[in-house]
Amino acid sequence: MPHFLTNRFFKIGFLGLFLCFSFHNAFAQNLDISYLSSGGKLKPLQANMDIRHYTINLEVNIEEKTIQGNTIVNVNLYKSADTILLDLVHLLSVEKVKVNNKAVSFEQKDDKIYITSAGGFKEGKQIVDIAYGGHPPIAVKPPWSGGFTWSKDKAGNDWVSINCQKEGGRVYFPCKDHPSDEPNEGVEMNITVPKGLSVAGPGLLQKITPKKNKTTFSWNTNYTISNYCVVFNIGKYLVAKDTYTTINGNKVPIEFYVLEEDTAQAKKLITTKIRDTKILEKYFGEYPWFKEKIGIAEVPNSGMEHQTMITFNNKFEYTKIGGQDYSANLFHEYAHEWWANKVTNKDWAHMWIQEGIATYAEALCMYELGGQNAYDEIIAGHKKSIKYKKPMVGAEELSEDETYAGNDIYTKGSFFMHSLRYVIGDGVFLPTLKKLATDPAYTYDNFVSSNDVEKLFSKEAGYSLQPFFDFYLRTTNVIDFAIKEVGYQQYQVKINNYFMDVPVDIFMNGKTERLMMGKEGLKIKSTLPPMVDPKGYYLKKVSFQ
């Protein structure tokens, strides 16, 4: 009964509550990693580094929600340096650092590890071995706000996932956290978990090593890989398997890491996956990772494009398109195996390349499953959802947050592909899109920017498309068509914010004609006021004068 408390007791109680609140507030701030965002301006110390390989050796203590072990980073220095700089979240404590098997000094601050040596580090290969451990960050809203998700399946078994596209791989292992540098020689992972659980990872499973009440799963990928795809998932998994023969005749294993409780769903999902692969290969070429696997892991959050082991969770719910089962979550993340994992933007500023084209891939899938009407419907949906808050490409050397937040890289990126296809025609657009997805100049180790994409399409079209790219990517404008009656059944159609000559469909006199519109516009005769771009190939507004 508060009003009977003595003044002295109230003061002690208030002080205790204040200290408790202060400690909790400080602890909460310490756990907050919302400020972390991958990429941004590349630091000079890291610009001097070329990451070649990661070896990640970790034991996961699920009961304590901790990880402990070491990561070995193989890195080439372009020139000698007094410091090697790697990224690691402050929640994990570095215990020891060795470079080329010799103990060296280090300082851990601001989510970074500054590694130094009295004699400095010579140009060339360095092998950096970092022992560390602690409580990795807990995901607040996975996969958008990343970290570890510690959960249980319906049977009460532990179920753990990692997501870190926004924050980067530094949420759990030391790395160079910038999209412009991936480990060219791949990644090895040795992950130890409690006995009875399994680990799903990138590449191929090399071995499973039991150790009393624990098991170590050793995974290896020889492909270059984004550090946010260097993740693993833990669960009471069974592995449903099949084999797929690619468009080029290569046989690829399909492995679905499905919870024991959901094994009845595995056959249908794999069948859907095979069909989706055929669609994606038709437009973008052979499945990119045919030397390893087509992998899927069931996770407790929305799916992600983790290379050779995309994650998936939509409660196994499908929609019907043209009478066939379709999962947007499953297809979109799978399209990223081409757009993000194989064709990779060198800077988050150009994130529309991977997100926009992967979203447009969904429209191509709609066409394959449901015909032109299904394609038109999803494109109309993409158009309707565009917010026009900021340009898709705002600047260079941006962080993931700066590009992602409030942007239209998904839907406007998709609609841009739709518009570009109309401008240059299927005969140029579709082969060029496939070339972007298959030419070594734009894939695997060779990253791309918006300028690279524009130059390729311009070359194949035979004229400069830069004004068109700039209009869609670097502004929030729409094409401003003006229709003016200038005489009896005579009209002038102009683009008020003209930026280049473009083809335009105009409905007049009961039929649609495709005409080229230049700076001066067009004068036409029509019994009724004409309709400009009636099928909606452009982002536009139309005014009558």
C-alpha cells in the first residue's frame, strides 16, 4: 500500500528502481545495432585489402545464445601497411589475433578490429586468425533487421537462423564488410551444434563429425560469395533430395533442409523449385552454382537469397497462377541466385539491379504460368506501389540503409525493366538481359554498377539509352505528356519534360499506332481525343489543354 511507506523506504526504493532502469537502458543501448549498415564509403585501410577466403570455426551454445571460436581471413594487401582493418560487432569480444601464425596487437572499438604489428605488414598474402566469442546480436525483425533468431519449432526443437544483409557478416564473424569485395576463393565453415540438430550452409557438405553430445558440420563453397550470404541455419532438419539437369546438361543436386514436422511438404516444394528453375534458366541462363547445389532451408522468418541455400518460410501456402502453384517468397529469393549472387552490384547505391530485376523476374514467371494477362496484372501492381520518395540511384558509395530505406528499388526497378523492354523491343531486350546474366564481364567476381548496365543495353540497342536510364534511376519524375487540340480533329502531343526521343503508343481513330516522339512532339488527326500510352508502358501523367 504505497501511501503507508516511510519517506526513507521510498527514497531507497526509488534509488533502486532508478539504478535498475539505468542499467537496463545502458544494456539495451549496448545491444542496439540498428545503426549498423553494410557498405558506404570504403575506408582507405580496407581499400588496400583484397579478401580471398574465410574459414569460420564456431561452436554454437544454443542454451546460452553464444558463439565461440575463430575466423581465419586470407587477405592480400595491395601495398604494405601498418594496420589491417576488419569489421566485427562490438557485442563479440576478440581474445587473440595472429597474423601469419604470429601473435599481434589489436584494438577493438566502434565495431572494428584494428590489427597492428611493430614491423607492419608487407604487400601480398596475409593470414589473419581471430579468436573471439560472446552473444551475437538478436534479430529484431528478421530478415530486415538482422542478427540471430533463436526459436523453437512446433515440436519444441531448437531452430536458429541468421540474417545480416543490412548489417553485414560482421554480426557474427570478422570480415571486410563492403559489397565491393567478396572472398574470391570461397568460404569454409565448421559449425558445432548440440547433438540431434543439423546445420544448413552454403556450398557442399564435406563431412559430419560427432563429438559426444555435439556434432560439427563442415561446409565449403569454392565460389565467390557476398558476406551477408555467408550464414548458416540450425534445426531438427531432414534433407529431402532430388537432382536437376540444367539447360546446359549439368546435373545438380537439390537439397531441401526441411523440419521433420514438415516433411510431407517437401516433394511439392521441390517440384515447384524444378519448374521455377526452368523458367529462370530460359530468361537468365544456366543455374549459376551448378558445381555445388540447389539448396533450400526452412527458417522461422521470411526468406532470403543466401547463395546455394536460399531460405524459405511461407507456411507452405501457394497461390494459383494459370492453374499452377506459385510461391512469391520462394520464387523471388530464388531469382536472386542470378540477380544478387551471380550479378552483384559493386556498391549498395546500385541495389536496384539485384532487387529490381529479381522482382521483374516474377513478372516473367507470371507470363510463363498465366500468360500476358498475368504479366500485365503483376506489372500494374508494381506500378501502383511506387512511392516516388527518392531516386533509385541517389549517389555513389552508399550504405545499405541509405539506398534501401524508403526506396522503390523493388517495384520501380521492375517497372523500369518493363519500360526499357518496350523502348528497345523484345528482340534486343531479352537477349541483352540474358547477356547481363551470363557474360563473365558482369558476373561472379566482376561486379556491376548502373553505368555498366546502361552501357551494355545502349551497345546492344545501337544508340545511347543514358537519358532514359538517368530519368528512371536518378529522378523521381514521370513523363509529362500534354495533349492540345489545335484544330478540328487535330491534336498536338508533346512531352513537357522531354529528355530523349521515345516510342509512344497512341490510340486514335479506333486503333493503336506506335510512333516516335521527339522534342517537338507529334501532330495527329483523330475523330476523338487520342489516348497516350493506353497500356501503361511508362510512368506518366497526361494533361489535356
